[in-house]
Amino acid sequence: MNYPSLQELNLLHANICRALADPKRILLLYALDHKPRHVTALADELNIPQPTVSRHLRILRQHSLVNFERNGSSVVYYLSDRQIIQVLDMMRQIMYDALAKQSNMLNQSVAMGTD
């Protein structure tokens, strides 16, 4: 079997996993998937303070997950690649499936009278 190298996995962790380490950043990615937005619009829609949104967008931009366009003094952010949403959706499905399995195992355990 051909496994990814440790160096490649370290790059994956440094460039993607760390960028996704905060739930607010994931939420920002989903919001930007809906449509490109200004920082203020994102802050208002997600009920997150504007400085927090700016800080998270900077991190997402540093990891190349979002880009921006400047129009005068206005800056609009957008996803660099929509595939990140597909990856997040797949991860969410894996989480739902795992939680369902855990719930079924717990229910079976309770039904059998064991804990």
C-alpha cells in the first residue's frame, strides 16, 4: 500500500487542518460558499464581532482557503476553491454516521441491561 509521506501529512496538517481548527472559521467558509461577502456582512449575518471575523479571515487567507477582491476601500471575500465545502460536508457525514453507530451501540447495551 502506498501511504502519504509524513512530510506530506505534516503539510496537510499545517496548511488545512490548522486553518479548520476553529469552528468559526468553518462557519465562515460555509457562509462564503453561499455568496462572497464583506467582513461587516459576515459579522452581522453570523453574529460574530467584526474584529473576530477579520482575524479568522486573515488565517483562512494565509492558508489559501479564501481570497479577496478590493474595490476601492471595499474588500469582498470569497472561497478559493469550493472543494473545501465538499470535504467539510463529507467530514460532517462521517461524524453523523459515527454518532448514529455510538447511539445504536448504547441503545443495544441498555436494552441488554449492560452498561
